[in-house]
Amino acid sequence: MDLQDAQGWLVEVLNEVSVQFQRVPGSAIFLRYVKSSYQNDPVRSAVELFLFLFAIRYLLAPKYSTSKKSYVKLTDEEIDELVDDWVPELLVTPQTAFEEAENEKRPVIVGPTGPKSKLSNGRVVTNVASYNFCNLAGNESLKEKAIQTLRTYGVGPCGPPGFYGTQDVHQKTEADISAHLGTTACIVYAQAFSTISSVIPAFSKRGDIIVADKAVNFAIRKGMQISRSSIRWYEHNDMVDLQNVLASVVKEQAKKPLTRRFIVTEGLFENIGDMVDLVKVVELRHRYKFRLILDETWSFGVLGRTGAGVTEHQGVNVKEVDMLVGSLAGPLCAGGGFCAGSNEIVEHQRLSASAYTFSAALPAMLATTASEVIAMLETKPEMLELVRENTRTMWAQLDPRSEWVQCTSAVENPIMILILKPEVVASRKLSMGDQEQLLQEMVDEALANGVMMTRLKSMPRGINVTAKEVGWELQPALKVCLTSGLTRKEVERTGTVIRHAITKVMKARR
């Protein structure tokens, strides 16, 4: 067969195929579709042909059995041996004998919390262990407003804010906070602890970088852990070390894909009590182009002329802080937390912050209480001065007059963190456990003399976690919380009782 005969045969075959294809129902419609598709978009025709061939290939491909066992079969004896050898990890760290003894002696308050609290054993003691700084827990006008709100709105919204849980009082509280701080927007959470631990992972993800102070509180640490970001620590409140870490991060990331970078710190540090140098932090964040997350859990409602926090106290424009997080549960004696910032920052959290999206909204009476307290701070800023006067009075009784302890808190902080002096710890070779034991004995001795204070406590590191992995070791300390509900003489007497309790315990343990 020569070439001409082959061409003739091929033409006959194609004609026969065409005739047979045209007999198929719908073939004319298919041919018109292909012709128009090719004329208008030949690339689409090529893609469709590829998908058609891929489908044919997929249907004709050999099938593989999913039930085929590819693992080693063990005997019943081997399975029993492995089960006997397996030891599950503990869910929580077991309590020590010291912790069990502490729990047994823990005082229980009967009735409302106040400067004078009644215990379950019938004794009335001076309470310097609660965050009732402005004595708002017993404020009658706040009680009446809370009762009125309770009767109007009920106990709780029984739903997340984004799903029928938002009420008009929540929107008012958000507006009141943003107006008080000077930000454009604010979002209110139902629980203070989960606020910062949800804000951080809402913005910082895997691959992003967080530069954090080594002494940040446990809620911040949980938020950073949840975010799975890369964490870089800097020495506590050391601005030189912060600058070095920021410069190091910028240098390391110069040739890498752009990531989000954050500085995370506190206004008043929960574990030490001192204050951040916000002016310097803001300067460094602009120089190295980092975003700033500031936790004002313990400074909002305490610092500044009207209690607006460390930004007001240090004269920093609140717009220099990207995310300003605070608590409504401590100094404001209400409940919940908040995050203030730009509209974009706030609206992003309404869908991305887990504690806001998946938790029931704040009870209306707590939102109303927060708004009322903010109004009181704006109209009666002198209420904060009473707390500061009592704080200065307590300082005069403890820090310069005790040969055993020193205060690490800022002088403006009504929470006084008292640690054993380094020379005392060194001379007596006291371990962390020894210090905890001594401090608890001081707490017990003060309570026996009518003053209820507490120790600084934090969540445990976790099983088999070292101090190096945590980044910072919590220093055992006493915690004394001042309130405006005590007179100057009562504060002086309380300070004397605490100082004598410290001296008595330390001299007894020579």
C-alpha cells in the first residue's frame, strides 16, 4: 500500500466515524459547542481535553486495596507486654506536701469582700489580699445599678457575642472604654484571663515573630504558646537588651520572606510589680518596625490621672500602641476584659479571637458596672489619690524599715511585691522551696494577728520543663494589696503587723 492509498483509506475511516458520530443523539450540539469554544477560547478547549483524558486515565488505572495490612502483626503476649509497660503522662503536676498543707489552711471569706472581711471561723480580719483598690466592691450606687440591670436584662446573655449574645450595654461599655482611652474602637471579652491569650494568636501565627519580656504573666505566655509563633525573649525591662534582640531579629529576617513582628509587654508587671518604660519601647518599635501589644491588666484603672493606664501616666499617645489589652475584673471590680485599638484591629477579633467567638458574652450587669466605674474615674479622679496615699504609707512601714524584705513594685502600684533581700537569701543559702515555706509562715503569722495577705503565685511550669525553657524564674514573694477603704492609721497598723510577722519568722528560722 503506497502513501496515496493510505491517505484514501484514512479519509474513508474518518468519514465513517463522522457518519456514525452524527447518528449519536446530541452530537450536533456537542460539535457546535466545541467549534464555538475553540473559536472564542482555544485555551479552554485544551484544558477540557486534558481533563477528559485525565478522567479516562483515572477510570482505567489499576485499583489498590485499602484493606491490605502493611504492619507487623503482634501476638497476644506481645500486646499484653506493651500495655503493661505503657505509663501515661500525668495531666497535672501532683501536689507537694507543702501545697497540700497550704490548701488545708486556706482562709475562706464569708459574705462580701471588703477592707474588713469575715472568715468562716468567725474572725474579722483586715483584707490586703484582694484587688479592691478603690473600695468599689462595697459601693452602694454600683450595687443598685447592678441590681437594676439584673432585673432588666437577666443573669446572662446565654450566647456568644456574634450569635445573639451582644446587648446594647455591651456596645455602650465598648464605646465608654474607647472614649476613656482615646482609641477609635474597643472590643469587650467575657473573661479577663482569656483576653490577652486570645488577642495574641488572633494576629500572630506560625512563622511570625514575638519579642517578649521574660517576666510577662502566665496569660501572655499561654497566648504566645497557642500562636505557635517564634518567641525571642529579652531581659526584664532591659531596654538595651530589647534593642539588641530587635536588631538581631531584623538582621536575621533581612533575606527571608516578610513576617509579622510583635513586641509584647505589660504596663505594670504582674510578677514583679514594676512599670514598663513605654516611651523607650515605642521609640524602638518605630525604629525597627514592630507592632506593639501592651497588656494593661494591672495598670488600667490604677495609673494616670483618670486611671487610663500607663499611656496616660507616661504621656504616650495611645495610638502608638497597636493593641491595648486590659481587665475589667480587677481594679474596676466588674468582670471581663477588653482590647482597644483601631477599627481594623477590633473588627478582626470579632471573627478571629477564640475567646470572643466561642464564649458566652459578658453578663449585662458586669458591663454596666464597668461603664459606671469608668464614669466615676473621669468625674472623681481623686478616688485614685486615696489609694496612692495608702500605698505610700505602707511603703514607709515595710520597704525601708524591714531588714529582711524589699519591694520590687513601682511606687504607684497598689500591689506591693515583697521579696527576700538577695543578701538574706545568699547568707542563709535558701532554695526556692525554702523561700516559699518562709513566706507562707509569714502569711500564717500575719493572719493570726488579724491581717490577711497572700503570696505571689503563678501556674507551674509543667512536667519536666526547665527554667531555661520557660525563659524566666518566678521569684517567691509576698503580695500586699492596698485599698482606699482603710484609714491611714489602719494602714500603718497593718504594715506594722506584717513587718513584725516577717521578723518573727525569720528570727525563728536562724
